[in-house]
Amino acid sequence: MRDFGIDPNIIDNLNTESFKQRLKNDIITQIEKYEPRAKVNSINISIDTDGLTVIKLKLRILEGSYETAFKLQ
């Protein structure tokens, strides 16, 4: 069974509230497991005008904060 990364089964329901919640939970679980020095401050998932999922992730790292955003295609 694949352990690293998000659950590939969630992509069957893209852009639903259930998808967004499961994705948030997977992201938090993976960060807690594989990068314990980071703490998730917030995750915002939205859909852009092209229909792409946009994830804005704000992390707290030992020495300060780091904010990043990326798109899933």
C-alpha cells in the first residue's frame, strides 16, 4: 500500500466539499508524519477560473513562518 502522498482515491470527487476536506486531512497527516518540524497554520482550497484546484498552505516552521501556494492539475 502506498503511504507517502495523498490518497489517490479522493480524485474521483474533485471540486466537492468532501474532496476539499479529505485533501486537507491528507495534507495535514502527511506533513505531521514526514515533516514533524512543520505545523500547519492554515489550508485554503479553491477552484480557479480554469477549473484547477488551488491549494494555499501556510506552515509554521521552527524558526518562523513560510507561506506557499501551488496548483494541482
